Amino acid sequence: MNNYNSTVIFDLDDAAIDSESNGMNYLIEMKAMYPNFKVTLFTILGRWMDLEILKQIAKFDWIELAAHGYEHFTNDEVWEWNKKKWYDILNMYEEVGIFKKIFKAPNWEMSPLGYQVLKDMDWAVAIRQSQLSEIPQGMKYYSFEGNPLSVHGHTWTLQAHKEEGMFRNWCEGTQFEFVSNSLEKT
């Protein structure tokens, strides 16, 4: 693959404050290796005890933050949320002031209510291609499976991703783009 003429959309799930889950050591190394590097971090807001640190991370112009559940202790977390909880959680993300309005449910396990509230609040949703028929008409979405140049992973497995060759086709000239610039609409 000639990466000089391609654009990678790189997203990682599970960004949290603990050293295993934030992946910053790997991300800084990647930025040094790939000057055009950008990444969208699907972030678990409920695990960030110190929002000032998260706000400092958000200042890097090569990092974009998006929402990933709230506490993500279980993959079916959002199935338990009623309408009020959905609005409360999304409002918390908005009030922090550093997140793009893109939500990915833990393990993509999304409820119909969630899709509707996200659409009503003008949020986009990250989905698997198999979920496309579930989202409301006119809603913005992103699916890494819909773009052959998308690379999806997890912050806490970056070393394993590196060892398995996930980044082997990247080079100094590889271009990157954020998820927010790659949204589609039903």
C-alpha cells in the first residue's frame, strides 16, 4: 500500500486515566514517527478523576476526544440508561468542553433509546456496519468497517497491536484524519 496517497483514520477505545488505559507513551512515540499522526480517543469520562489532566491531553492538536460510555465496567452499560440518564451523561461530556459529539457504546452494544437521544442532541454514533439499519434516518455515524483505511484498536493493547503489525503499512508520509472529519449520514 502506498501511504503517501492515503489517509488513515485511527481510533482507539477505552482511554482512561490509568497508565495501562491512556496509552500516551505509545501515542507520543507514534507522533514522533509519523509527523502527520492523528488519533481519535474514545474516552471513558467516568474514569477520569482529574479532568485537568484530560484537558491538557485535549490541547494536543493531533488528539481528538470522543465519548465511550461513562464508566464502562460492563459492555451492556448503556442498556440500563433511561432517557434522563442519557441526557445527563451526554450533558456531562458537553460541559467538559473538550469532546467531539461522537458516542461509541462499550462493545458497540447500543440501545434504540440511545440512538434516538443521540440524534435528538445532534450527536454522531460510532457503529459496526451490521448496526447501520438500527440508526435513525438522518443520523450522523462512523463505522471503521466502512473505510478500508480505518484502523481501530484499544489504548490498553497498543503494544500487542504494534507486535501484530497493525501499523506496518504506515510511513513518515502517511496522512491521518480524525473520526469527526469522516462522519457519514443515513
